[in-house]
Amino acid sequence: MVVILVVLGAAVLHATWNAMAHGAPDRVAGLALFELSAGVIGLVAVLLSGPPPAGTWGFIIASALLHLAYLGGLLASYQLGQFSQMYPLARGTSPWVVAVVSIVVLHQHLAVVELAGVLLISAGLIALVFIGRPNRRQAPAILAAIGTGLTIAAYTVVDGVAVHKMPVATYMGWVFMLQGLAVPLALLAWRGPKTFNLPRKAILSGLAGGVVSMVAYGLVLWAQTRGALAAIAALRETSIIFGALIGTLFFGERFGPRRAVAAAVVVAGIVLITTG
């Protein structure tokens, strides 16, 4: 039960920082500030924990690169579509892909009830998108969100294996340092010093978002050392429910009864995973 509560707490934090990224006046600069904040924290963790164990560099580099691809896809999704649609689709694509990989490739056991819970959560999350009746003009946004979901599945699997080979703090430190410092440096090279010429409130919000995202990520990594990868991946994506509520409350995006039903399906999936 503790693991479930931790992952659900991480889901709330994850939805929060995604909403902060979506609401930033300059989303590119906002994400760069998120990453800068996380990168500095990662650097401190690296200085305290030292080098990773031998033979684990491949996991660290792969995760950092996949996270960079994820950020690019996330930014494209938010630029092209609504937060309450793109966020659920990106996150809802991931759980069932992780479930397939963890069972077929990693040979992890998943009870029938837990598998049903994963599928229910994925179905409910993706339904949140299509209830909005997307049209052809939204195809680029939908493709970007699905691509983002695949990168989420990929780094989730990499992370799930890596945390059993090295301490969580060491892994987090190296991954966040590499990706976190790369993003603002690349953006500075592309857009120049004017990139961060933002209001003080926007800068503080961006830096705070990086801290929130890192705490959310750390909680999930801790949970992955203590539970089945597919179940934890599905539970983490309940952040979509919180994201849909945030989209309604703060961005004026309609939730409605149909999305409430889809949210209920997700809750049913959570119950199945919990009882499994």
C-alpha cells in the first residue's frame, strides 16, 4: 500500500509540473528552466554519490537521451494541441507498452488481475483524448503525443532495470545532470542570451517546476525497486486524471460527464492493481 500511495503522490506532482510547463508564457524557455533546476540538483547528487557502478553507463546515457526525446515530443504536443487531450494521450500510450515489454522481454510476472488493471487504466486514459473528438487537423498533435508516449515507455523500461543495478540517488543524479544541463545550453546556443529574458515570476516558476519534476521522478524510481514495473507505470499515469482536472480548473478546458466516466474506468483499474 505504501508503494501505491507514493506512486499516486508522484502522479499529482507530475501533473502539476506538466501544467506549469503548459502554462508558461514561453514554453521552450520554461522547459529549459525546469531542466536547469533539475540539472543543478543532479550535479549536487553526483558530487555526493560519486561515479556509477561499472557496466551501468549504458543505462544512464540511454535514459538521458530518451528523456531529451521525451521533452522534445512533449513540447511539440503542447504547442500543437490542448493540454487536457495531449497529456492523457502521451501518458496513456505508455502503460500498455511497458506491460508488454516487461512481460515478453524482462519476463516479469504480472497477475491476471493486475494486467486487467493496467489495460483498464490505459483504455480510460486514451478515452479521455478521443472523447474530445479529435479531427484531421489535430493529427500532427496526436502523432506527437503518441511518439512522446513511446519515449516514456522506453525510458520507463530502462529505468526499471537500472534501479536494480545501482542506488536510486546515483542514477537520478547522473541522468538529471546530463539531460538537465544539456537542454539550457542547447537553447542558449540556439536562441542566445535573450532566451531567459523572462519576468521574475516565470523564472521562479520554471525553476520550481524542475524541483517538482525531480521529486516526482525520484518517488517513481524508488517504487520501481519495490514493485512490478508494469503496475507502477500504469499507476503513475493516473497523473492524467489530475492533469485533466487542472486543465478544467486553470485552463478553462471542458471536462464533462464523458471524461468523468473515463476517469472512473481509470479508478477501476487502480482498484484492480491494488487488490492484485
